[in-house]
Amino acid sequence: MADPLSGIAIIICIAFGVLTFVLLFIFANRQIKRFSLKSKFGPHFPIAQDAPKSVQNEINRRLDVVKTIAYQPTLLKKSDEIYFTEEANSIHKPCHLYRMKALDSISTLDAAIIAADPTKVRSFNQDYRVYLVRLYQNGLFGQLEISTIHRYADLYELARHEPG
């Protein structure tokens, strides 16, 4: 005589197998779509697909140039320098003014480094600490200590990313 639960057990095993297969299919399909959207080949749809090949190449070349465009704005105007005068020292100033002044001084330092050696241009995506340490190793900072450079880079990161 056959056990009556064996039929139910078989049905449950088949249901779990089908459920596992469906879930694996859904997750695999999702991952494939996710990786195809994160592709390095630019937009998710073809641009100028009916255009001649030379026009397509020119459009792709110009889109690649857009990735390299970088601009660091000046955060404080010259009229904002009144906050840092002797008369203004007694007034409580918000910390964001000091952070903005610190970030503006970085662009001033970059301009001074380029004036000293035009070949030492920092790319926009380059880490500032790595850039300063390489300049130190090349002897551009003279007698400056490496701990001072690391402290300066720490304060720059603090001014750039840490609120308050």
C-alpha cells in the first residue's frame, strides 16, 4: 500500500523546483538588463542610427569629449572678502564661509603650481592628495614636510565633503 503523503510530497517538490527556476530566471534577466544599462558604450539607445558613418563617428567623438569637461566655480566673490577683515572678526560667521574660502584657495594653489611649472596640470578626476604627494616627490615644494601636505589634503577633504 502506497503512502498517501508521497503524492503530496512529489507535488511540493515539483512546485519548489518550478518556483526556484522562475526566481532564478527573473534575477538573471534583471542582472543582464542592469549590466547592459551600465555599459561603457554611452547612451542606451542608438544616436543618429540612420546617419552616415562619418556623422555617427563625429557625434560619438563629441559625446566622448563631454566626459572630460570640468569646471570648478569660484564660490566667494571679491565683495565677500569683507567677512574676513579685522572689523568682521567680532561677528560670528557661519562655517560654510570658511569652507568656501578653503575651496577657493585650492584653485589659487593650482594656478600658482601651473605658473611655476606648466606641465604639472591636475586632471579633474585626480585625487588631490595623490597630486600633491607627486609634486612633493618631484621637488616642487622645496623644504615643505610631507606631514604638512597630508594635513592640507585632509583639511581640503574636510572642507569639501564634511558639513559643519
